[in-house]
Amino acid sequence: MKALTLAVVMLTSAAALAQQAPTVATGTPAPAAKSAAPTAPATAAAKSAAPAAPAAQAQGFGPDSELMRRPPPPGRPIPDAPDYREGENERYRGRGLVVVDRDAVGRKLARLEELLDDAMDRRDGQAARKALRRAQDELEELQEMLANAAPISTNGPTRPIPPPPPVVQPMPDASFQRLTAAMARESFAEDKMRILTSATSREHFVVAQVLQVLNQFSFSQDKLEVVRAMKPGLLDMQNSYQLYNAFTFSPDKKRLQEILNN
């Protein structure tokens, strides 16, 4: 009987200890240190990553790196900062447009981009500086090309734009009618010719107008003189065959042909 009672007490104690075990695991601060243990690798990784940025800057990558703070090589001036002003679209104020070879500038820019990419890929600081020097040389050549380029307003010899060819028109009808009216008021052929020659020096005519003038003359000799006076300003020589109808005799027509061919 005593043995049975002792066995029951031992089982009850074991059950009580089993119920208290989770409370000890979650409530006591000692196991909390065990749960924090897995974060140790992350902390170590953070500590190992912390020197990455200074190391990159020491190699020459970054605005505060030693390479960026280094002065230019001997004999090269420190470039001036561009003058940016509010409301201006030009990088440098006061500079005009110039004429450059687009293909040559494109090749320079492609070479400059290649050199800068090569400098960024370099892990050795000295090699990166050499690549940057080559890029700086390429940039200086591009600047010299732009500085020596001709302004767009004076590119090559300037030639005046030729005026458009004048449009030659025959004497207007109204002016021609006044001319023939003035000739009709004269009685003698000599006076008629005087009025006609005052207009032939500055006007042009067509064959139809010449025929109207010929109707005011009776003698072939006077008519030939009219053709001789108006022929330099005749615009439609292809219609000159119509003038033969104003003459009756063959010798007069032959003389007319000579005037028209000369």
C-alpha cells in the first residue's frame, strides 16, 4: 500500500514538472539569449559590409574618394565650374552656335564613353587614374575642336543670295494703247518713229503689238524701220513669221528676214 502511494506521488510530481517546462522556456530570460544567437551571423555580415563603401572610395569610385579629390596632372588647369543661371538654356552664357562635323563629334563622344566605362571597371586605383587621364585627353581634344569650329554665321565664304531672275513681260495693254494713240496723232512717219523709239528702249513687245504699230505706216521702208526698232524687245520670236503678212513685195520680205535673223 505504501509503495502504491509513493508511485502516485512520483507520477503527480512528474506531471507538474512537465506542465512548468514551457513556461520556463518562454518566460525566463535565459533562453532569450539562445533565440538571439541566430542573428549573430547577420551582425557579422553587416560589420563585414561596413568597410565596403570606404574601400570603394579608396579605389577611386565615389565623390569623396581619394581619386576624385586628387588635383589634375601637372600642366593641366583646374576646369572652371559651369555658370548655371536660372532661366538659361545654354550651358555657357555668351557662346554662339558653331559648325562641327557631326560624325567626328560622335566618334569623340563614343571614345570618351568607352574610356569612362573602362575606368569604372578598374579595381586598381593606379589603372583607374590612367584610364581617367586618357578620358581627360579625349575630352580636351573635343573641347579644342569646339573652340576652333567656325561660327555658324561665318562658315566659309559668304556669298550674297542672287536676286530672282526678273520676269519679263510685254508692255501692258493700257500703256501700249496710249503709245499707239500718241503715234496716231502724228501725221509724219518721222514723228511717229520718234514716239515709238522713246518706248522701245525700256519696253518689251509681242508680235501682235508690232503688227498694230505697222498698220500706222504706209511705206515698206518705214515698216522695216519699225521692225528694226522693236525687234530687240520682241519676246515671242517664234511668232515672227506673222510679220511677213505686213509686206507685199519679195525684196521687202527678204530685208525683213535679214532684220529678224540679225
